[in-house]
Amino acid sequence: MPSDYFPLFIMLVVSVAFAAIGVGVSALLGPRRPTAIKGQTYESGMPAVGTARRRVWIRYYLVAVIFILFDIEIIFFYPWAVVFRQEPVFLFVEMALFVAILLVGYIYVWRKGGFDWY
């Protein structure tokens, strides 16, 4: 059984070695011309204003997590649509149950005020 994982181990070793060699060669042979302008903080084409240690409203993170959860769950519709013709009744009931669970989660977040922007 462990011999079945040997090719995977070899691939892991080769990929880590390739990445390490690439970073090492780049660090050794790459140009080094540090300047004051290159050392400044730069984000989205705007110069930095203020400190980076300010508090961020937690609602941004909550909305991002909710978006990712609902967005990733939508991805499950594609494989379902591909195999739908094999067993249409069973797969329809299964997807209806999946959508019902999503709807319960959506209603829960809505009731808790997860979508309120004030």
C-alpha cells in the first residue's frame, strides 16, 4: 500500500526542489537596486495615507465569507446538470434538498442581519 504513494512522493520532492532552486537562483542572480521610491508602500495606484493598523469593520469579513459560501455552493450545480439525465428523479430530489438547505442558511443570515449595510 505505501508503494502506491511513491510516485506522489517523488512528484512532491521534485516540485519543492524546483521551487526552491528557482527562488534561490533568482535571489543569487537577480539585480539589486534598492531606492527610496521602491521601498515605499504602494497599493492600487494610490499612495499610502495613515497607518495600516486601523480597525476594520467586521461586517466586511462576514459578507465576504457569506459570499464565498454561497458562491462555492453554486459550483455544485454544474456537475449536477451534467449527470442529470442519468437519474432525473433522484437527482432532482437531491438538488431540491440541497437548495432547501441553502435557502435555510440564506434565511438565517438574513434574519441575523448579515445583509444589512448601515
